[in-house]
Amino acid sequence: MASINRLFRSHLAHIKVYEPVDPVSELARKYGIDPENVLKLNGNENPFGPHPAVKAAIAEGELHLYPDPNQVKVRQALAEYTGAPFECVLAGAGGDELIDLLLRLFVEPGERLLDCEPTFGMYAFCARIANAEIVSVPRTADFEVDIEAVTREDNEHTKLLFLASPNNPTGNELSEADLLKLLALNMIIVVDETYYEFSGNTLAHLVPEHENLVILRSMSKWAGLAGVRVGYMIGSSTIVQHLMEIKQPYNVTAPAEAALLASLEHRGDLMENVNMIREQRGKLEEFLDGVESVKYFPSTANFILCEFSEGANEMYERLASKGVFVRKFSHPVLSHHLRLTVGRPEETTRLIEALAASV
């Protein structure tokens, strides 16, 4: 038969892909380094990992049975944790699935999604998969959302705006005053609070009064469950009910359910790890304050974005040669920037030493 390519959906045949980070094994192979010597600071993962109770909970689970499609225990636990009503919370296979589901619910092919770059690349990636029109609304010079520019793009074909707070990779938060201005527009505003536990600030209290507001959260970062893939959202009961109807029935696996429930039960211990990461963020900022050739952007997340006067690629290679791997970006605005994930105290020490030898 003719080339199979002709049967592909046209907008997916040559799509721009998301740029994920390589695993430790691949980083070690590329740079000829012993995997034990790789310091992976490019994925904003929690170096402390999950609570010990998570592994026990997964091991005790009934893995031969399908998980609850209605997520009753999960949603009850999330309602208790967030203070939101049961009918206003929904879990997913990571925040990424929830981003995809929101696009499926709201955006017809050709309708518009606003993307305030630089920001988390999954918003635009999922929009490309959904065959949406992506309208770039660049952030200001200090990486704030340009409210006036967003407002000018408000029309009947514009359906969604995703805003991370703290923003990834810049680390700054969306103010309540700015969000209230955006909520007056005729679109769904999705505030991604993946790093909420690190910042301590949330805009979820505005959900009851604004049906067009959705809050996304993750268990990947603060709870150390990045490999399990579980996140959740807070939104109006109307939105949640429609998403319940269109999601895959068993989207939250039994191990993910067990991990989430055990993590919330031991949230106090996990927050101690979060506080240690915050302390290490301060230690890293203190070092960067004394380096003239590096400008960093204050962050309330578990990472810091740095601008290097000599350019990002050179600094990335210098650090990689020492076994330290941070996040670089292809976006032109970030051509001189690297994102540094904050780790354990000994990892912060090693990062600082590598930076000091490289700048």
C-alpha cells in the first residue's frame, strides 16, 4: 500500500513535540559519566522521594482489580486536604492528563488557546495535539502576565488560558488582582498550582465565585510522586462532572490511588522535606547574590531561573562535564537562561561548587 503517512491526521503528521528531560542513564551515557555521579537537577523532581508509607501502600494494594472509576476515596481525601467540596475535585494521571481533558472539553479544532510564554511547554503541546490555534501572548520583561495584551485577544473563538503560579520556569506568582481582571474575560482561566506547597499561596478560594476558574495541582513535586503520575484539579461542579464523563474510566491507577492517599495521610512529614528544599533555595540564592555574571529571578517554587551573561549552552556544558545536569530551553527568550532545581543540602553544595568553578 501507499505510505502509511497519508492516513495520519494532517495536524499530527509533523507536530512540534514536547522537550522532555533525559533519564539518569541516558545523561550518563551521553557524557561518559558513572550514573552514580550524575546530579539530576533538570526535572524539578523531589530528591527526598515519596513517604516510606507509599511503597507499603502500593505493595498491599489489590493490583489485579480495576481502580474505582468514580475516585471516591481519592476525591474524599482531596476534598479534606483542599477544603473544596467533593463534587468540585477530580484526579488525573498527572496534571498533564487534566490539561488534555480540559482542551478536549472546551476547544474545538481551530479555536484558540492563549499561551503566555515563557511557561510550561505542555500547554502548547496539548493544544497542538487538539488542533487548536495557539496565540502567543509574551510575558513582560520581568515575566509578568501582560494583562492588557491578553484582554485584547478576548473574543468568541478564544476558549482557554493556562497560567502557572508559580510560573515554570520563571518562578514568579500570579497576583489575585491580575487573576480577577482575567476572570472577567469570556474564557476559561486555568491556574496551574503545581508548586503550591512550596509557595504556600493559592488562588483556589476564588473558585466558588468564578465558574470559569480551574485550579490544577500535582502530587509529583511536594509529595515525590513524579513517577506515579497523579494530579488533581479544583473547579466548578459543572466542569468536574463533564470531565468525569469524558475521562478514561480507570485513569487513576490503583498504585497512584494508594500513593496519593498515603501521601496525604503523612503530609506533615512530607512538608518537612518541602521546608528543607525551601531552605536550600535560600542557600542557593545567597550564593548567586555574590556572582556578578549571573542574574537570578526570585522564585517561590523548588527551582531558580538564572540568566548567564556568557550564554546558557556554554554554562550547561561546563556543568554537565562535572556531572551536574540542569534544564536548558530552546525558547529564544531563554537563550541565556538555565533552570536549577533545588535539591538536598549535599546536592546544593555540589551545585554551588560546580557553578563557582564554571562562572
